[in-house]
Amino acid sequence: MSQAHETGTAQLTLLRGADLVASPWKNGGGVTREIAVANVSKAVAKAAPNAAPGAAPDAFAWRVSVADVAQAGPFSRFEGVARTLVLLEGAGMVLDETAPSGGALVRTHTLTRALDVARFDGEAPIDARLVDGPTRDFNLMVRRDAARASFDVWRDNVARRIEADTVLLYCAQGAVNVCVNGGEPTRLAAGDTLRIDTTAAADLARAVRIETRIETQGGGALLAIALDLVNAHAD
């Protein structure tokens, strides 16, 4: 069960990894556990008439999830989406990216160590090969015409000031205490996520950028994602 409270101008929601719901893939090759998602609002869809096909108001603007991959095979394609994939557990995987037109190999993404990162376009043909058995992966998907995102890996003690509608801190390894805007610390174990939403993010009519102060303590590793909906702060 998620827990929510406010600290200054930020609303904090603790999402426990143990509470995430597993959704099996149709092909039986794995399961996905969604952590958080933001849909394309009608206002954003209207402001971006040239959005990629499929960017309807009920489509995701951004989506974050964890996947357990049990067998090799092609990835589903997502038109107009930028993808970031991080190896969390397992011996790893090799992603062969081919050209959409002729099937020629464009590049190979190799993830064999925990926290290895691959970035690729959602519309690119990707075929995944498992190195030695199942893996667990962290997935960030951002629709280019609806949202923008930054991604970083935080290790050990970190102090940051971030301007974003939403910040997600996913604990990938160990345990970490997180303080937001000088408030009480929130302890994250591996698999937990702290979602930080600014007050302005709830009111898209406000052309305001609010800075969030984040401090972490502990020997774990966090995946830090800062997310904004496009046009959310337009006049």
C-alpha cells in the first residue's frame, strides 16, 4: 500500500516494491510491474497536434516499471517513445537493434553488470538475448511529444536541487534514507520508490518552476528520474 504526505511544496508518495502488481506478458516471456504512469492530458494533446500516432489523451506520457524477463525474444514497439532500460538482477541480456527498413544490425546494447544502462528508440526493432537465465530490468518510457525526462544513477550520499513536475527515486540496491525539502527522512529498501510531486504539477495553469531539495544517506543506489509534461508551464 502506498503512503503519501506533504513536505513543503512537495507531495511524497512511498511505493513499496512488495505492493507492485505483476502483469504477465501475453507471450509468456515475462511479467511487468508498473511503478508509476502519467497519461497524456487533453490539454497537452491539444497543444501538440503533431504528436506521434497513438498519443491519444488516454495514452501514457511517461511510464516507469520493472520487468522480469524469462526468455529471449523481440521487444514490443512503441512509436514516438524514448526508452531507457537498466539491468537490476541476473547475468544480463544483449539487445540487438536492427534497422526498421532492411533488418541490418544497427548496434548492440550489452547489459551484463547491475545498473548497466541501454537507451534506444521505442520504434526500433529490438531482439533480446539472455546471457544466462532470467533477468530483472528497470524500464523508463517517455513519449517525446508529451513529456521530457532526465535519468541518473545516484550512489552513496547525494545532495541535489531539482526543478521538475515529478521526481521518482527507485532504490535499485541496498537501502537509502531520503530527505525532501529538509523534512523527515524516508527509508527506501531495494525495490521501493519515492515519488515526489510538486504543488505546481497539480495545477498546470500555473507558470511556476518549483525547486525541490533532495538529500540521501546510505550505501545503496538510486535511479533518479526527473519528469515534466510538455507545455505544463506554458502561459
